[in-house]
Amino acid sequence: MNYKALDVVVLERDLLDNGLRKGDLGAIVEILDSDHLEVEFVTAAGRTQALVTLSPADLRPIVESDLVAVRSLRRSA
């Protein structure tokens, strides 16, 4: 898939060190090269949760049958 900047994408694997799970939505903020995309994941309130470099294989485009949901992040004290 040829992604472009600002495309909204779906994460295809857990990234637990970043607080992300498969199915989370992100936005492509920069295309570094054909194998590396900078993707930002934000909370529902608009705070950046993670900015990570991923490969196209880690992502998929949104499809019509996708349902958006909200989940709480675990916070360590």
C-alpha cells in the first residue's frame, strides 16, 4: 500500500512498550522512505501517546467495516 502523510491507519500488532495495541488508530506524520513511516498515536483528548517509526507491514488502511472504540491506558503510579 502506498501511504501518504496524514493518512489514518490501523496498527496491526501490539507495541506494549509504547502503550499501543493492535487495532489502535494512528496518523502518518512523515514518510521516511518506502520501508519506514513515522506514525503518531494520540489519546481521545488529543495528547500524543506515542510517535513511532513503523514499516508498512505494521499497518493497514481503515476499511468501511472498522468500528472506532475507546479504551483506557494503564498508568503506573
